Amino acid sequence: MELDALRHGNFAKLGEAVTDWEQMTRKLAGLQKDAENNLKAKADKADWAGINATVSREFIARAAAEFADAHTQADSIAKILSDTRGELIGFRTQLNDAIARAEKQNLSVVDTGDGTFAVTGNTRPDWASDPAGKTGATDQKVVDAFRDEIQAILAKATRSDDSAAKVLTLLVNQAKYGFADASYANRDEAADAVAAAEKLAKMAKRPADMSLDDIADFNRMMAKYHDDSLFGEQFATRLGAQGTLRFWTEMAHAHAGARGAELTAMKDLQTNLGLTLATASFSDSDAMRDWKSDLIAERNKNFRASDSVSPVGALGSQVISSLLRRGQFDTEFLDDYREKLFKADKAAGDAGTHDLWVKGYDGLDLDFGDDNGRDPLKGLFDALSHNPEAAVHAFESKSDLDHMLGTTRFTDRGASLGHALESAVTGVAADDATTTAPPHSATQVKIMANIMNAVAQPGTGAALVTKGMGESFGDMAAAYMPEISQSLAGPGAEGVFLTNSEAPDAFRGDRIRDVVRFLSETAADPSGRAGIIYGESIYTGSLLEAHLSDPSLFHAPREQVLADIGRNAGVIEGIVGHSVADGEVKAAADGEADFNDGLKDKSDAAKSWVNIAFTGLKLPEHLGGEVMGSVVGGSAGAVAGGAVDRLIEGQEKHGAKDEGLYSSAKDLYAMRDSVNQQTQWSASDALARHHVKLPEDSANDVVRNAVNSGWDDSSEYLTNSKERP
């Protein structure tokens, strides 16, 4: 910053720019609100099919997100410009004040060009005959003091101006097309994030010099900034793709066998580093695009610590995947990486994964947790579980899906694969209890059908449940209760069993056998069985509330609705109950205690299912296709929530001393009575909540007979679908 430029600076143009950006921000806020409340909301509710159900809905969702990002970016730019303008005006005031004080002491401050200036004392002709020989009245110390003061002001103004230009350029470069989502309240926030990234990248280039105290500082800084896109992009690109992998290789080797506080620090470091890279992966700057490409190119390289005595360390893919376990990574990046990893894994065959990934590359523990990081597919599956869109892309090929399921017989990747599959078919990321579940797309339903078909295969299907995927299968069954219910009820049932699925009837016909066997095999896992029961109870409660609050949903006596819903509950839970009672499934279940533990373990998840409308209940198009909550005054989920609470609390059945709901689930008739009681309670809640004039005894009798009928029919479904003892 040159002296005259700041001294005589006219910031009116900059002020106009700030005003323009502030006005733009307000306009974009309106457009963002309109895009979210009108464009996207209507697209979500639209009953589209075919290409509109996928391409158009996805395009609209992305367009709405771009409006949000445009507003965020404009707001950040406006605040950074405004903050910088205020700072520069302040520095101009300080500079002019310093020059004015210098002039009062007979000093001249002159801009000498090229960013330099001079502070000199004024000479007077009548001082030429001064006896002391002085030619001026100014002490050199005073000159130096003014020089230093002015230099400091110019330095601060330069930093403000340069850092503003730098962060604004970086901010705009985050997205090649569209807008970045980085949000900053002022210039300092953005500049501090970039400075922090530069500091940590410099530290990471010399991992051998990092003490435990350094790692603690590194963790604190990264925990603060791991969601900041400028920080993530600058950290990753300054360290480089190879440098990133080398850093983690060195840290894993140096802290192998960590215990206590050291182990905690390394777990935190792995998490923070992964979250930072996940944020960075969404950047579309030229440098970040190169980083992502270079990272994937390193997948087959041997990475070994500098002081390792072994010539073999870890494959690049093992190091990469160990850093993918936390956070949501960019879809395109995951697609590119997954495509190459899947190709290599399939080439080895179902049984060849150990020789491909572990044999010869088993000398380094890359995961400071329960795993060793040697199977890179596990880290990839964890990443897919946090990105439903990428998960759908991964498993829409039946060939890829069947291979990955087949490999679980020879690996311990089942649980990670289950979580990825769950993300793919539900559209809800792992550990996300806030995002409303989107309508099941035709592609998602197809993936779910392929999963059910695999689990339904005699001999091999049951083994999948015992390979760590039983709980996920139960969650998937819960999410697909509308489609499952329509398939079991047959054509014409869509008026009763409401859904917003794009393919609600996809499981009918020959696929009913797969549905029945899938439910039966999943019931062998206590947590899987708990998921089915929670899902059925939530869906039943939601249906009862919807129909009893609005009789126009289904043009029939309300007793008929109670009967249809009750029979469905009996069929679904009857399949589970009869499967548990069958000897072959009894042998696979560890007992009643395991099931009760399963119910407890699923309780938190089940509560979130109610909150995020996991079952996807929606009214028919002729009623506007609105989500149930908007029709019944926002009380949607009240009856379903009550059903979940009763399952969690194990509320005692009437007339059965010390016997909780589902507490004797291995007893066939006890389970039948439990589902009967649960359904009657939900019906009673819905009747009372919406002041429906039906005699309680009559309603309970209708539900009881319907549940019992469905329960009896479930045995026939099983007999027609699988060999039974």
C-alpha cells in the first residue's frame, strides 16, 4: 500500500460496491426462500414418474441449492468488502493524523514511489549561523518514531487490502460453475481460516517434528475449522495429494500401539483430518480438482514410513479409505474413486479380496479404532453411508451389488456394507436424524428389490444376515413398510397403504416371495427383528392417524380401514413371529434377552424415524399430495410416537402381570397378542385424538379379528415362500 494511495484514497467506489452487494444479498435471500418454499417444495411433493421423477427433481433440488449458495457467497462478499472498506478508512484517518502531527513538528512526509516514503525535517535559512551547527529543529529519534508509526499503519493497511483480495479470489474460485457455500462475517474470519490452513499444512509436511502437544494444537485448530471450505481447500492443496497420504502414513506408523491419551488424540486427528478433507472435496478450484485426481492416482502406490524397516507399507487406497470414514465427501469424487476400487475388487472374485488387499500389505494399522484399515472397501462403504446419492450410484448395478454382498462371506466388511446399502435405499445418511427422508426413487426401489432377492436366496441369503448386516436389513424393512404393505395387500390397496414412493407396487407379483423371505431371514437377527417391529408399528400408527383424521382418504367405512391396517400388521409381524418360532431361525437367535436388547438399542433410531418421516407417508394426489403433518395440523407422528414409546417402555399388557409388550417374543402366541395390543392401542390413540365416534369395544374387536386373521395368513405366506421345519 503506497502512502499517497492511502492518504488520498477515495473509497466512494468501494462503498458503492458494498451497497450493490448488500442489495444483491437481499434479493438473493428472497430468491432462495422462493426456491426452497415453492420450487423445491413443490418438486418434492410432485407425483412424477419416469425421467421427471429423477432428472427433473434432481435438477430442481440442485438449482434450489445453488440459490442458497449464491446468497451465502454474496453475503460473505458483501461483509468482507464492507469490513475491508471500514478498515482502510480507519487506516487513512490514522495516517493523516500522524502526518498532521509530524508537520506540527516541522517534519515532511513524502511518498517516494514504489511503496517507499521519507520523513525529513524542515530546514530554515536563519539556522545556518547557529552556534551549535544545527540545521534543523527536529531530533532524529522523533523522525524515526514517526517513520515507524507511519510504516506500521501502511503495513496494516497492506495486510487488510491483500488478504481481502486473496480471500475474495479464493472464495470465488471454490466453484468453477455456480457458487461456494463458505460463510464469513468479516474479512478477519476468512483471512484467519486461510492462515490456519497454511500453518497446519506446514506442520503436516514435517510429521516427525510433531510432539503430542503439537498434535493437540493441530487437533484444536482443525476441530475449529474442519467445516470451513476455504480452510479445507487451502490445507489439502498446500499439503498436496501425496503429502496428505504421506502425512497419515507417518502418523499411523509413529503412533502404532497408542494407548490412553495418545490413542484419544490419534482418533481425534483421524476424525478431524477426514472431516477437513470431506469439506475440501466439494471445492471446485483448479488446485482442488488436481488434488482429487492426484489422490486417486496414488491408490496403487506403496506408502511406507520414512523410518520403517519394512520395504512394504500400505497401499494408497488403504490410506485414502482410512480417511473417508467420517464426513460427507463430494459425490463426483466418490464416484471416481469407487469405480476404480470396485473394478479391482471384482477382478479378484468374491473370495480373492484378502489376497488383493491384505496379503503383503498388513504391516500398518491405519485406523485408530476397531479396524485396521487394510480393507479399503470398508472405508469407502463408510463414506457412501454418509452420501446417499453416491451410495445409489454405487449399487444401482446388480452385478456390483451381488459381488459386494458375496464378498461378505470372506471378509468382515458386512457391517460397513450394510450401512452403505441403508443409505442408498433410504436416502438418509448415517447418523442423520434431522433430514426428512425423500421419496423413494424408482432406482432406490430397484436396489431394495435386488437386496431382498439376494437375502431371499436359499442357502446363501440367510448367511448375509449373520455377516453384520441384519440390523441394516431391519432398518431397510422399516423404511419400505409402505411398499411392503402394498405388495402383501395386493392390487387396489394403495388407497389404504399411503406412500410417496415412485414405485409403490414394485414388490408385487413374483417378488412377494422375496419380500416374505427377506422379512423372515432378517427376523433371525435380534436388531433386525426390532427394526421390522418398530417400522411396522410406526407405519401402522401413521396410517391410523391419517385415515381417522380425514375419512376422505379412503371411501369406505372406518371399520374397513381399521380391518385392513390391522390385518397388515398381523401379516408382517406374523411372518416375523412364525420365523422366530421355526426351529432353524430359533437356532440363529440367541434368545429373548438379545431381542429385548435389540429393542432398546433401536429406540433412539426409531424416535428419529418418526421425526424424519422415515416411512414416507403421503396423501394421495387428489388431496394435494401433502405430507400428512400439513393436513392434520402438524400433529403427524403423535400416534406413531406413542407406539414407539410403548415399545421402549415395555408397557405391561392389560391383565398380564409383569409381562411387558413383546417381552416373550420367542413365544408365538405371546408375540401375536403383543402386536394385537399394540395395534389396538394405536387405533385407540387415533380415535381419541381426532374425536372419531366409534365404540371402543367395537373398534378393538375389529382390530383384534383383523390382526389375528393376518397373523394366520402369514403362516401361509411363509409356507409358500420357503421350506419350513
